Amino acid sequence: MASNITVEDNITVGDLAEKLSLPVTKLITELMKLGVMVTVNERIDFDTAQIIVGELGLDISLEKQSSEEKVVEAKPEHDKNAKTAPRPPVVAVMGHVDHGKTTLLDSIRGIESVKGEAGGITQHLAAYQEEHAGRLITFIDTPGHEAFAALREHGAQLVDLVIIVVAADDGVKPQTLEAIRFAKKSGVKIIVAINKIDKADADINRVKQQLTEAGLALEGWGGEIVAVEVSAKNKVGIDKLLDMVLLLADLEQLEGYVDVPATGLVIESHMETGRGPVAELLVEGGILKQGNFIVAGETYARIKSLETTDGKSVKEASPSTPVRVTGFKALPSFGERFSLSGNEKAARTKAVSESSSRQTGRGQSDINSSELLRLINRSNQISEFNIVVKADVQGSLVSVIDSLKSLNTDEVAIKTVSSGIGTINENDIHLAHGSGAVVYGFNVTVPRNIEQLARRYDTPVRLYKVIYELIDDVKEELNSLLQPIIVEKELGRLKVKGIFKITKAMTICGGEVTKGVIKISSFGRITRGKEQINGEVEITNLKRGPQDVTEVKEGEMCGLSLNSDSKLDLQLEDQIDVFTRETQTRTLY
């Protein structure tokens, strides 16, 4: 019976060897056999550890350490006596493409931004505060295409309440279901906004029925989840929707710590000419002030400017407030947690320590299960498509790369040669040229001199403003890398009635077509009774009587020449099953 061993999500080679009661040299040697060069302190993920145990043939079953013990950067615990104050609810707006999320938020804000979004689809994670009935509400507008699943999931993790927008004329769609799943997973309150109720083909009851089937128990349908009927375009039902948001917030009695060191999350980051790294932060606890030193992952900042996401300068930000800050030494990563630091030295030390720790965790070989499986199955000759990716903001870059990674299969894979934020530059072209990569830009530009350099090197540069168009382009490239498949198509059957000549290379015989049709340049397999005889033969000549023909149909007699790699053991009454081979292109996506 296999013994069970519990391991962490990421474990060093040395620690795994100890848990497996193996010499570390044996584990390293096994990895080297697979083409992976490692050291004792490099880390591998849980799936990779499972693969190695299988390759070693050990009678051991690995179990992943409970996720409850390892919540991703759990929120800091504060003294129970720390002062709290009511805070605005943080609301994410989710739903399917073109169901009206951004139009709904525009109605709430009294502006019109949807026309500025490529394809009318939200391309970035935007956050801002609006006032209703004398109270503030923080909104997060999450991108609407499935390629932004990572952004949507982060969005759900940041919020207290989710408004799921469903078009009354279109109903529940795959992204609607995805939004419901994320909201439920995050354990937040849900309000449904049934939008476009003024459309001629709107069917509100059908939408409610679909939502019920999707696991949302609505009021009036046996549950407690509120569904508000709205028309974002004509500003119908907006006040009622906001009233329900504040009502649910009151029931939750939302509060935030105010006399503790400021903490929160990075919800976006990008480079701005003249300002450098700019990050949008959502404050979760404490009061964030201009001049504070903060650390976010591997970088830190002394806050030079503190602004609302509309660009208005403020001196401080309280819990549930989204702000835009400058002063970071480098772009902080999307979804990174930030915390306050006392001074620059302490902030720099913490960032450097975090960077060093993560570099150790990543390992020099970047060992993960998919890479190791590819090495184990390298005889399969996986075709790789090399890319360089540039995007305007960190969140979009993460989403593009994560979405592209999900396209990898056992036959084709994407290799990201380089990625980054900002305008496509000379280094991007050189890297792409040296690796035969395609440069993909999302919401970025290409200077004229760089265009000329790309043309000189014959390096493709493709720019997109809508992410699913970029993903579709990559899918086409991956499909073109697939090996075609050979398909056999049955044509007919012939019964041998006469044998006229047999040589090592050719046999001439005659017979009756008992099924289908026999064609020249087709192939055949000879059977005697139920047994197949010899290998394959090629039909190189056909005669009907004295005439050469290209095909003979069922019920007709014919003569034929058969080519073979070896001398045929052909006898009277044998059957020849005739078929053709066709090469067909394949698609995976």
C-alpha cells in the first residue's frame, strides 16, 4: 500500500529528497536524466514533485498541504482594540461581453466612456468612487472578455459585493456563469442587474429562470438574491440599484481599521512619460498619505503624488478608497499586496529581501510541471511558437500571457521570449529576430524607426486593441504548427477471379468489383477469409476490357496492376479492400 507524504505547493529539491528518504544526489541525477539541471536549493512545484515520484517508480502518494494553511498573502492581523470606522462598500461589476457593464457604470458616473474602449469591451481594470444618497461607493469595472479571467478573479477578491450584469435580450452566457462562479468563490454578496429591459426582445422571466438554473436563488424565485431591472442606456432603475448596494452594505456593517499602518492591493500599474511608474492602489486598511514609504512585492516607493483615479490630488486615502500614486522605483505587479514602511532604508531592504526570496523560489531552471512533462515527452517533438509581448499596463500584460499559456497542448506550445510594459523598442525587435519570434503589442505603439528596423529584419510586429483578437491570431499560428493527419477513406472491394502475372514488384490480376468503386492510384489490402495477407498494394493501372480506365464500379469486371514492396501471395477468391489516403489539416482552437 502506498504511503502518503504531505508537501508544500513549492518545495526545494533538498527538502523533497528528505521527505522521500532519498539521497539528494539521486533526485538531482534523475532530473538531469530528464534534461533539467538543478541544485539542491532550487524549488519545484507540487505537480512536478508528483511527476518525479512517478518517474522514480516510488510507492508513495503525495498530498498537497492544505490551502487553508497557505492563504495567498493573508491580510495582516490587527489588534482587536485598533480603531475602526465605517467604510464605503467595494463593488465589482461583472458580466458577459456587450451586456452593458461599462454603459451601466457610465450612467452611474454621468459620463460616456464605452466608445473609448476597443470594440466596446472593457480592456483594463478601472476603479473609482461615486456618491449616492450622501454616501460613497467604490466601483471596480472588470474586463468583460474571457481572456481577462485573471483580472476578473482578482476583482472579485477585492470586493464586498458583485453586481452581475445580464442583458434581458441575450440571457445568461458563459462569461455570466464565470462571473457567478468567481463571486461565489469569493464569498461576496451578489446583486443581479438585468439590463436592456427596454429592448423589444427582452425576456426578463427567461433571464431569471436561467439565473436560477445557474445557482442564483433570486427573490420571488425561492431565494434572497436581489435582481434589479435596469436600462443603463436610458438611466432607468439606476437609483434603485444603488439603493440596494447601500442596503446590503448596511447589513454587512462594513468597517475598516484607520489607526494601523496602511495596507492594500495593487489593482493596476503602467508607465507614464514624465512620471515613470504609476500604480493604482486600493486601500484596505489604515490611512495612506503622500510621502509614505510603501513596499509592494519586489519594489517600493516614497509616494510623490496621491490622486483619485480621476486625477484629483488628495493628501490621504482611507479604507476602500482607490488612488493613483507615483514614486515607485519599478512597476509593481498586478494583484501585489502593499504595506507601509517606516523609511526608505527599511522599504528598500524589504523589497530586496522579497526579490531575493522570489528568485530562490523561482529557481534557476524555472522548473514547473508543464516544462518537465515536455522534457519527459521530448520525443513527441512539441512545436513551439516564440513570442515577444508588450502591453500598456501590468494587469493587461499578466492577462495576455496567462491567456496564451492556457493554449499550450502536448503538441504545440507558446514560448514567451520576452515581455514588458510600454512602447515596442529596439531590444524587442532584436530579441524577436534572434529567436524567430512574433512581436505582439497590446494597446502600445511602434515608433517609425522601430518599424523600419522590424522590416529590415523581416520580424512580424502585430498590434491589437482588443485582446480576444490577439488571442485568435495566436491560435491561428498554433494551428499552423500542427502536423497534418492522414485519413483513410474506404472506396470499394474486389474479388480476385484470375491471376495473370506475379513478379517481385508487380502483379497483374482480374476480378469483379463487389462493393463501391475501384480507382487508379488507390491502395488495397488483401484478405483471405478473415486473415489479412501481405502488406499494402498500390493500384497503378486499371482496364475494363481492352480499355484503360480511371475507375470501375460495383458489378463490373476489370483487370488491374498491383505494385508491392514484396512478392505477393495472391490466390483466386482473395479479396482486395481498396481505399485512398487524404492529408487533412488540423485545428485545435
